[in-house]
Amino acid sequence: MLKNEYPYTVRIEETDGIERYYISFTDGSRQWQETEVAPEVFAELEKSRKHEKRQLNFFDRHIEHSEVTEESLRDRASVPLNSLEETAIMRERENVLKSAVEELPEIQRRRFLMYYMDGLTYEQIAQRENCSHVAVVHSVDKARKAVTKKLKDY
């Protein structure tokens, strides 16, 4: 198993109803540093950490315990290439998806992206948006239906 070490820690501190985001790390001279960061930076760090954790879990579940043979090593090393037609279709779908998301109203788009791209829960989004959990569920569901309809039309 790969060792799961992060060179930083993140935390949220709430004071008087205002959330502040902090990152702590050891600098080049081995001094412990802590600094406040923007919510967007915090979200990106969390997204990166979650992605790395998924990769490590995948490695543990599927690769670490599989039999190592010449064929399995070759399969791990090679990535099948898509045909030109498949690549064009994938890009067109991505463009349709992107335009469908861009056409959403501001609040729906923001909540939709936080839910599907950032991996936040409805509760986390509700806290950030200072609204009810139900409002977020309805907003994300409506956005998902609109995006799905655009993709079906495609």
C-alpha cells in the first residue's frame, strides 16, 4: 500500500457566523506555518485530497491485490486510444454539457457544480449558501433535469 501523507492540513474555523479557511504546513526551514486562504483555494485543496484518496483506495482494492504477470503489467502501462470518431463525439458531448450548465440560472449552476464537481453534500452546500437543505436539493435536482434534457436532445 502507498503511504498516504499530505504536506499540509486544512481546517475551517467559524467565528461570529463567518467561516474562515486555514492551511497549515511546514516550510523549507521546517517552521510550522499557518495562513488563511480563500474558500476557493480551500475547496481545490479538498478536491485534490479527495482525488488522491480515491486513487489510493483504487490501488488498494484493485491493483495491489491483483496478480502481477507480463500481461497485467502491459495492461497497466498502456492506455487504449480512442478512435478519431470517438474523440470527436466525446468532445461534442462535453461542449453540449458545458453549454447546458452555463445556461442554468446562477444559483442552480453554482449549487450543481458544488454538488457534482466539488463533491459537496447538500448539507455542506446549504451551510455555504446560508439556506435550507431542501432548497439545495430542489435546486440541484432542477438543474440536473435541465442538463439531462439538453443532453437527451443532443
